Amino acid sequence: MTSLTGSTQIFAQDIFSDTGTTFVPLHKLGELGHTADGRKFRYVSVEPSSSQVTGQAAGATLVSGNVIQGAAQIANHLNLAPSAAVIGATTITVTLGATAAFVNQYRGGYAMISTSPGNGYAYEIKSHPLAASSGTLVLTLVDSVKVALTASSRVDLQRNPYSSVIQAPVTTATGAALGVALHPIPAATSGGATGQTYGWIQTYGPAAVLIDGTPAVGAMVVSTGAAAGAATIFSSTLQVIGKMMTTGVDTKNNAVFLVID
């Protein structure tokens, strides 16, 4: 068994395991782990296989060696108009677009203020209830509001990047690349904040990664190719995830030195 080690962290879950049907995380989402050989890993939850609310895509069991990205952005949860919030307020209320939000979908994520007043502030979200399509959503914050918000402000809702991860799609990324699956963490069959399976994905060091094309030894590879979950030769418009350690072979899992963390 390959165990995680670290000078300041205690690791309760092996890198080749998942929490299964207990749905109980053994680490904090996004927690950084190290193995003695220098590889790095992040703790994630997997998007359930059943759609959690209408209009949002379902997930699937992660495939070892596939590139993994964060949950797809939801356009109807961006550029939202808030109710007025005074300095010191511990909640922000927004009106959603035509996509509902399930309970605590954004817990551990952020309310990012994209338009003044308050532009540039990001507030961690502690909790929130269910909100219907085009309904109001009350976000309870970890920290209080620092600059008063008005109806002219705008709010983008961003999930914790390590919550509800999915396989990187074909050609066009729908979220930021976060790592590579080392273990086939299954997708739970039920949705919601308590129906997710947890495990580790690799973010740094040598990894066996699915390759699209034939990138040369030393070539930089990016997160989205012509095959789902594959890395492909560098393009200036896509996120670099690592460098080839061998010559890439199309459709094979080859050695890539990951540099995401």
C-alpha cells in the first residue's frame, strides 16, 4: 500500500482508495497530500451519476490516467444581482438565473463580486439552502461583507474547485484542470451535498496519463484533447498540465511529469 506522508498533515485515506457508499470525507476538500517520492495529490469529491438538479450534468466514475477538471461552470449562476448588503453582513442574497441550486452546492466555494460596489472581493460560503430556478438564494458567509453591496453589484458563484470533479471533456474545457485520476473513484448514484464519494487525484510528479496525439519527449501537454480525459500537445489557448517524460503514443497512457501543483 502506498501511503501519503507529510510533516504537518495526518493522512487517513490511501491514494488507491475511496470512501464508497459511506459518503463521509476523511480529509478536507482540496487538502494537499505528498508521497515520500515527491508526488502531490488533492482530495476531491466526484459529481454523482444522477443529475442533482434540472439543467446540470451528471458525473461518472473517474478513469485512472484521465485528466480531471472541476465541475462545469453554470452560466445561470454568474453575474447575479444581489440584494443590498451592509458592511458586516454575514449573508448575501442573490437571484439565480434559470438553473436551480441544491442544498450546500456552493459550500466551501465562493461568492465573487465581479462588479462594483465591492468588485474584487471573494467571500467563502459556509452554507445555503435549496433555491429554485430563477429563485432567491441566501448565502451564509464564513467572513462578513467588507464593502457594502447594492443592486448594481454583481456576484459570480464559484464551487469549491475540488467539489464534484468530472472527466475533462473533448476539445473544450468546461472547468479548470485539477489533476489526473490515480484510482477509479466511483460516482454516487444519489445527488446532493451528502451523496458524494471522496478520494485523491494526482497534481504533481510522474503519472501515467492518457495521451492524444504523439507529443515528443519534453513537450508540454495541455488539459483538453480530441479524446475525453486525454492530454495533448501544447496549445497556447489551453492549460498546461505537465511535460512528457517519454514520446507520446496516441490513445496510450504514457509518462507525464505533472506540474499542476
